[in-house]
Amino acid sequence: MSDTPKEGKLTRFLDFTQLIDMASECVGGKILFATDDFFAPAENLIKSNSPSFKEHKYTEFGKWMDGWETRRKRIPGHDWCVIQLGIQGIIRGIDVDISHFSGNYAPRMSIQAANLSEEKIPNIPERGVKMGAAATPEEFKVIDELKSDSWDFLVPMSELKSGDPDSSHNYFFVNSQQRWTHIRLNIFPDGGIARLRVYGTGQRDWITSDSKDPVDLVTIAFGGVCVGYSNAHFGHPNNIIGVGKPRSMADGWETARRLDRPPVLENDENGLLQVPGCEWAVFRLAHPGVITHIEIDTKFFKGNSPDSCKVDGCVLTTQEEEDMIRHEWTLPTHKWKPLLPVTKLSPDQNHLLDSLTLELQDVITHARLTIVPDGGVSRLRLKGFPSSICLLRPLREKPMLRFSLKGGFRANL
């Protein structure tokens, strides 16, 4: 993740680096093809860790580099590779990281993208270990079936600039609302790139959703996103709606210690801390729906988990959300209704909780997690049913639910 943006700001523009890396190997990203992997294989591009440099390490092909590096080209053309995104959806921005490639980075690059259905993807052989070699004619023949040279351009040919040798990022904002499944990275004409980060939000095909099983309506993999928060000193709230299990405290949302906490702490009659303040984060769901189950995981937060939390939900139109963001979520909160009452939390534990939504019979578009007084949460899961599917659920499985949703809401901004 990049440096944390200023508190209370919406995740937009350069803050796209707080979204999920849709190409990362940790979410299932995969290199399908590369024209050349002579000095270092293209698989390094999608590693989740930051690139490193080992000054005295060499391979049989030359200097060891933690990235993708092609040979110095002596034939016509340029180098390129194709990446299958691990999370399919809307791309908000690109980070082309050329750290440690101070004298051999690719001087220019471009990004193309496509939205391919499974039947349009040929049977591409596994690449295996690739170093000291270029793509074979057989590999070119298979990848040519994708016609990747005609894919849409998300980033036109652009110059790469080397800054700090140890941390040299080139950021590109992507102005596209389309869903993408694959990207093609072109470098002109050759050289090295340490990491390629493809930041965005997932987009699920809700029509094919299984109405029998609840799904996580807030996960970033399907299009959920944090649209406001009070404090993100040690980790952005988008982390807690990330993919898979948390890997460490760095993979969660953690606030600073509140300075208004009392000198001596006391509990009330219910065992909850009596403190004046709280921290909060607001999320736009990937799809309006009914929340039936809530998971709040404090894994890895052993000495810094919150004392308690609550979850509220509401329906906001696109314009109402924009107004709330502009006023930093200080407008009247009469729309908020409880999904989870104030609940005591334990350190380093996954809490499985029932939502109050079924009793309230409400569809929501936004949810707010409030923690008291401060601390860290590793994952938030809001499981339930998209509104269009809820209406079709058999009566014998769930009680009849009455839903209404204001016009003007867009599932993905």
C-alpha cells in the first residue's frame, strides 16, 4: 500500500493506491505471456511485496533483478506481456514501479485492456520457469488468438521517469467505467520494470448470483469501497474489505490512539469502556441488499483491538453520497439504522454475528462501522442478499421481506 492519504478524504484520483491491486498474485493474478524474460521473469511484476535489490547477486544470465527485465533488443519490435487479472472489474489507476532499475528501466510504456469471456480465452500452456529465453513461435501463435494488439488503451504510450532509485513510482489515472479481465503491458522498446500495480474495484455479475447462499456485499472484490473515515493513521479502511484472510496488522484498518481518552479507564454496568470518543468508516456496498450476517475479525490485533463496535446501514442516492462526502459525513444521520448494536470485541478473534436487518426489513446501500474508542480491525464481512435476489427468495426459506429503494443510486461510481 502507498502512504496513507489525509484523514477523511474519499478514495479517488491518486488515492486509488488505497484500492486493491487487481493484478497481484495474492488475489489470483497471472502472467499468460511475455515476449522475453531474459534477465528476470514477468511473474515478478505481480508479486505482492515491494521490490528489493541485492547488489552482489548474479545469475547465469546476468545481474539478478527483482522485476521483469528483457534483453537489449536487437530485432524489430518491442516487448510486451499479457496479464490475467485476479479480480475482474473497474480499473482506477496504474502504478508502474521502476525501483532499482536506475540504468536499465523501460523508457516508455502503455497499457491496453480487454473484457474477455472464458470461451474467448484459448488454452494457453503454463509458462513454467522463464529466464534466459524469449517466447517461442508456438507461444506467439496461441497468444495471437487474443488479438491483444487491438485491445483498448487505458494508458497511451507514456514516458517513464526515474526518481528515487529505491522508490521510483509512475502513477497513471485511468478514466474508464468498463469492466476489464485482462491487460497488456507494452514497454518500448525493452528494459525492466519492477512492479505493475493495477488498482481498482471488482465488479460482480449479479445476474448469475446464487440466491441460496449469502454473499459478502461489501467486499472490494465485488465493488465495495470505503467512501469516508475518521482516522487511518496506520492502515486504510479499504484493507478490511479486502480479499482473503488478513496476512498481518498491516493488512487491516488501524487508527491512532485517541488523545481524548480518560486518564483512568472505567467500565459501565455492561462491561463496556466509558470513553467519550470513537472512530468510524463508511462503505458503499457493491450492490444494494439485505445484510443477514456480519463478521468482524480482529486477527493480529492482540494489544490494540477496539473495545467494542457497532454497525449501521442506510440508503443513499449518488447525490446524497456526494453531499455527505463534501461535508465529511457531518450531515444529519437520521437515515442510519442499526444493523449491529454495540457489541464487545475480543483481541485476535473472528466474531460471527447476526444482523438486525431481517427484523427491520431494510435494504441498504451504505454501511458504517464504528469502533470504540480506537484500535484495529483486520476484516469486515457484510453477508446477505442483493435486493433483486431477495425479492425472489422462497417463502419457506426466509420470511417475506418488503424492500424499497430510492431512484438515483448507481452501484459503482
